[in-house]
Amino acid sequence: MSYFDELDKIWGKVSSGSNQPQKGTVRPRQTRRWLIAIGAFIVLFIFASIGKGIYTEWLWFDSLGVASVYTTILTTRVWLFFAGAFVFLALLLANLFLARRLSPPTGGNTLTGQGLLVLRRAVDIGVLAAAAFISLIFGLVTSGHWEMVLRFAHATDFNVTEPLLQRDVGFYIFHLPLYHFIQEWLVWAVVLILLFTGTVYFLNIGFNRSGFTRWMKGHLLALGAVIFFLIAWSYRLQIFDLLYSERSVIFGAGYTDAHAQLLAWRFLIAVTIVSGLLMIIGIFRRGWRWVLGPVVLWVAIAIIFGSIYPAVMQRFQVEPSELARERPYIKNNIQLTRLAFGLDLIEVRDIPIEVAPSEEDILQNSTTINNIRLWDYRPIKDTYNQIQSIRLYYDFTDIDVDRYQIDGSYRQILIGARELSPEKLASQAQTWVNRRLQFTHGYGVAMSPTNEVTEQGLPNLLIKDVPPIGTFEINRPEIYFGEKTGDYVIVNTGIAEFDYPKGDTNVYTRYEAESGIGLNSFLRKLAFSWELGDINILISDELSERSQLLYRRNIQERANRIAPFLKLDSDPYIVIDNGQLYWIQDAYTVSDRYPYSQPNASGINYVRNSVKVVVNAYDGSATFYLIDPEDAIVNTYASMFPALFRPIDEMPETLREHLRYPLDLFQVQASVYQTYHMTDPRVFYNKEDLWTVPVETYADAERNLEPYYVIMRLPGEEREEFVLMLPFTPAQKDNMITWLAARSDGDKYGKLIAYNFPKDKLIYGPRQIEARIDQDPTISEQLTLWGQKGSTVIRGNLLVIPIEKSILYVEPIYLRAERGQLPELKRVVVASGDLIVMKETLAECLNAIYAGLPTEELPATAPATPEKPDQLAELTRLAQEHYDKAQEYLKEGDWAGWGEELDKMAEVLRQLVELTEGQE
């Protein structure tokens, strides 16, 4: 008779009071069969779900040509899962087997004894089930650290040695995290084994009514000794963690850490090893003092030497003479923080600033003046959406700043991608066919110079409309992959894809690339139908052998899925190159384990812009270019995934011309540089020269000045270049003290220059210029008057433009109708020295300041004036579009939308009236 039968027999007695089951009851054996069937189904479902996920992921990676990345990650995770689960299970079962062998044998053959035997077997099954479940958890946890293990196996030296323990930085970033994980893994494993073993001994004592034997105690003491040895290893690792200490005035090991805590950890290593040896001796001794003694010894010494002794030294020896004690450690922190954030490469130049640019300075820097950015990317997005969205289902999600050669001139431009927003389709059109098969892509871009304005205060478009017309030819304007493309679509189906509107009809197209995932088999359709939760993929008659699935079309999601170990910049930008549209996405390697380096607000204390990701907007192909071969972290990843990265030399030169220093990296570096430009330990300790980011007025609110891209000739350089810059002011003051520039062109890419102003001369900061604008009676009166007439006055980005050895300040002023969403550039404010003027154009401002400036030599910054018939046609089309949208909202009963579109139509009609009056 099996123990299952014995359990059935006992269960029957308990449930019915006799050996005969009552009529109408479910037999335990039947219940067990149902439970087994349900369990088998659940297991089968889990394995099928895992297999589906692996299959669909592999197909997606393979469609991008990077299947090796996925297989490397997958195989590493699988091996680690089985290793983690098997090692824990083997250790646990070995100890449980030993516990059973060391326990007294079960006695008695009475019914009661047989019942206890069955119960003991049931307990064994429960223990084994729990052991198997916990082993799975250990396997999953181990598998989740696949990146840590691969980084350890492919570690690269930084060739930078930290000053306290003389280890290469690579040890702290690649090796130490894995050592910590293994140590913690083993502690958890031994503690759980100890609990399981103790539970087995406790139950056996209860079953057998026997006492605690010497062998049981020896087994538990041996496990306790192992825990002590693991604690000793932990103290050893904590010695290295001293380089992340936050005890002193700086991040990293300070005086107390080097002279007290370090000795304490070394002493505690010896104490815990001795405690473990005492426990082993206790195996052969009577009594429990060999258990309590080591524990009490360890706790007492850990409190006295691990906590009290360093605290006393910090309070009574370090704090009274802190600078003297901490000086060398402050120096370490400064040096390694600057290395970690790339601040050590900043070139510092002192500039003998003058009060205002001279007429000669203006004329000699015509390209800089001619590229002053009058259009702020924030209001112009609304303008683009009003005049270039064409249809209600198109949207400009973001406007990017770039530069192009136009008619032989180096020009700064604004460019936005016209992406599809299927959620804006009318509610009756929100069908599966429309959203997944027909409306599949955006179309083209809009582009305008940063400094040109029409007579109506609108941007002068270099590229516009659909299909796109303008300065640059675009052969592939379709945008299947972008910033807004979050949904999947299926191409090459029985439904023709909407391409773009043309008059009262539409133009349709077919996807011509082969980059999607072919849905050419029932298995693939079934897998993706399950993966995406959409049964239509499986049952739709519109799909054919040629149909392709495009998903993960958001470029950031796409790049992150391919390389989850890279941190992405928040602002990818679109580029036109040889008639194609490409997205350039900056990617960073980051760490929070760089020794002595001060973490920023997000916890990162090392960053490099090591990778440029280029994504084709039509076919979604993603190429990862390695731009910083000196970065040890990216070299480690390149060793892990050799097929993923390409050298930057393989990037087409026409694309390299559009690389720009990334905004997020610059902001991180600028934030750290505010403090870490101070390299003298005494000055740093006293925070004597702390800087901050200045404040500007945008719209009607104050906010921190954002870094901005400009085309300018840097002081001391021979030619204009594309630069990202940001000024600084002293902490709690508003005058400008320095400005930081990041270069982006050619072999100067990535170079940082800090221009320091003389401290004995007042250089106006942005907030002071904003205050002077507010205090100017003419300007203030005009801005107030516009506001009283119901318009919203938007004060744009205050630009601080270095011209030779002086500064020019420029702020554009926009107007937006109370109910409209169409900002217009109405005025430009220019400040130079003590003069400040507001005129309709930048040229008029410069003429007002430099009265003797020859008009014919003045840079051509006057508003561009397109032909008025073109403007009339554009405004007429916009009015008709808003009217059509209003009618659609009216049919849907959306009164708010109807009213909003009528307001927009009224604003366009007002501009039509102004234009026609101007023609009379």
C-alpha cells in the first residue's frame, strides 16, 4: 500500500468517521487526479508562454540582423538559471539528506505509528516542493544578473588606479558587484538551508519523541560556521566599499574611513573567522557556550570597533580640524569626479571681456549674427502643428535643432517630423483595419531657418507640405519608425496603405522594404497573436504570405530593446541624408560604481556618450556606432556583443556632419562643473566659488536657462561652428561669470571649452537682462498693451551670444491669440552694453544700436518674404482644414472640439484679412 493510499485512508476517517466514503462525496483520489490535471495544464501553459516569448523575440532580433545579441543574452540567462537553481537545490538536498541520516529512526508499527509514517512522508513531500520552489526563485534571481556576469567575464581595464587601495577602476565596476552578489547569494542560501535543516530536526524530534543529539548540533554548528566565514568575506568586500563612503565632507573614503573604518573591517575579518572556527570546535564540545560565545564576541566587537570607534574618531579628531585631515581625500574626490564626468578634458580660457561688441565685431562675425536663433523650439512646435500638420491625424511631436549647408552657407535650422497620430482619427474610423493595416506611417518633415520670419510672423519654410517640396529632395518621406509610433502595424496586406492626402482624394502605397517580420506561417501568426493580444492577426483574411509585422516602432523602445545596457538621451533628432530620413539617437554608458566620484541627483557618477544609434525612419534598421573607443565600459559591451557595434569611421560622412554634442550629457556635465571647476581643496571645501545656472523669463514665468545650440565663431577660432553652450552665474548672484561650450563639428567634436570672465568687471547675466527689459518703459508698455488686448505674450529663449571679446543678448517676442495656437514672432529685443532696443527684426535692432553700420554690409537677417499668392493659398487651405475638422467634431457631437476648430479658423481668417489688406 502506497503512502497516497494511507493518506486516502486517514482522510476518509477524518471526513466521514468511518472507512466507507459517504454517498455523494468526491473521493480524494478523484480530487487528486483533477489537481494533477490542472497542475499539468498550468505547467504546459507556462512552458508554452515562455516558448512563445522566446520565439517572437528571436524573430524580432533576427529581422534586425542582431540575433546574436539575443542568443547571447538568452543562453547566458538559461545557464545562470539552471546553475543557480541546481546549486541551491543540490546544497539543500545534501543537507536534508544528512539531516535525515543524523536523525533517530522512526519506531512503532501500530496504526498510530503507521499514521505518523504517512504524515512524515507527506511532510517530506511538502519540504521537497518548497525546496523546488525556492530553487526556482534562486535560479530566476541568478538569471536576472546576466549582464553582471557577462561584464565580469569581458571586463576591460580603465587604466585609472584609485589612490586608497591601488586597484584599477575596472575592478570596482566589473568585478566587485559580482563578488557582492555571490556573497549575498551564498548567505541567503546557507540561512535558508539552516532553517530547512532546523525544521527537519524539530519535526523529527516531535515524530520520534527523542532528544536533540550531538550530531544534530554538530550539523547546525557547521552551517553557522559557514555563515561566519561568509560574513568575513562581506567585511573584506566592505573594505572596497569604503570608496563609496558618505561619512565625510566628500563622497569616497575620508580620513576616518582610511584610518579607523579600514582597520575595523580588517579586525572584524579576523574576529568572524575566529568565531567560525570556535563554532567548528563546538561540534566536538558539550553545551551551547560554543554557539553563544562566538555570536556575543562578534556582536560586541562589531559595535565597538565597527561603529563606535570610527564615530569617535570622526567627531573628536577629524571635525575639529576637518580641512587639514580631509585635504588629500578632497583632492582624490575632485580628481576622480572630474575624470568620471569628462571634466578633466575641459579647456579653460580666460577672456578679457569688453562692455559691448563694436561695429567691426558685428561685421566680422556675420555668420554668427546671421544664425542667431530667433525661433525658439517650444513655440514653433505649435506653429508647425497649425500650418504644416495638413490633416488632423498628423502631428509634430518635437522640433529639433540642426545645421545644413544651404546654397553654400552654413545655416542653423529647425526640423520636425510629421508623424501619424491614429488616435486622432474620427471615432468611426477607429477600426482595426485602419489602425493596423491602412494608417501605418507618417510623412515627411517641415524645415525652417532659425532666423527667418515671414511678414505674418511665421517661419519661412524650406521644406513643407505633402509630398514634401523645398530645398532638399526626400525620396523616402514615409516615417514608419519615429518618436510617436508606439503601435504595431502590418504591411503588404490586402489593404492598400494610406500614403498622403491629395486634394479631395488620397494616395496609397505599399511597403517596399523587407525589414519586418514575415507572417508567412500559421505558427508565426499564432505566436504574435498571443504575444500582442490580438486575435485578428490569426483570423484576418487581409493577411497574405507577403505580409510583414512592424512593431517596437518607437525608436527609443527599439534601441533600448536591442541594447538594454545603454542609457538613451531624451532627444533623438531626425536628419535628411541622400534623400532618406534617419533618426540619430545618442546613447550613454553610465555607472554608479566609480570610486570617489560624486554621484549626481540621479545616482550616476560616471557617464560617457560612447554610442550613436542611427535608425532608418522607413525600414527601422538600427546601427550602433562606437564613437568613444577609450571608454572601458563600451569596450566591455563590444566584447560581449561583437556583432552589434561598428566603428564610427564606418558612418557615412554625410551623416557624421549632423552629429551634435548631446543635450542630456551637457546638462549633466554642466551641473557637476558648477562645483567641480574648483580644483583647489581649500577653495572646494569652503565652496568659495560655487556657480549656478542662470534664470531666464520664458513666457511669463522664470525658469533655469536651458543650454542652446548656436552657430558661432568661438573667441580665438578662425571659423564658425555648431556649438552647444550655457552661461553660469555665481551662486546667489545674477552677474555672469563664465560660459561653457561643447563643440560638434569635424575633428573638434566633443571638445569642451570654458570661457572665464574677469571677476573684477560686471558682466550682465540673463536675469539682469530680463530685469532691464521689464524696466524699459517703451518695451514694458508695448508688452502690457498686447496682453491687455487678449493676446498671450511669449518671451522666448534669452540667447547669450559671445562676439569676439564681448556679449550680445537677444530675446525673441512671440504673440499668440487668446484662443489660438499659432504663435507669431512679432519683435526682437537686443541688448548690447548699456543699450537695449526692441524692433520688428534683428537687423533693425542692430541698426538702432550701431547707427553707423553700413546697411549693405549688415548680415541678411531681415524677414524673408515669400510670395503673397503662396501665403494666400496656404492660409486658405488652413481655413478649409479647420472647417472640415469642425464639421467632423460636429458629427461626433464633440462640441468642445467643434468650438476649438472654429476659433482656429477665425485666427487664420484674421491673418487672411491682414494679408489682403496689405495687398491693397
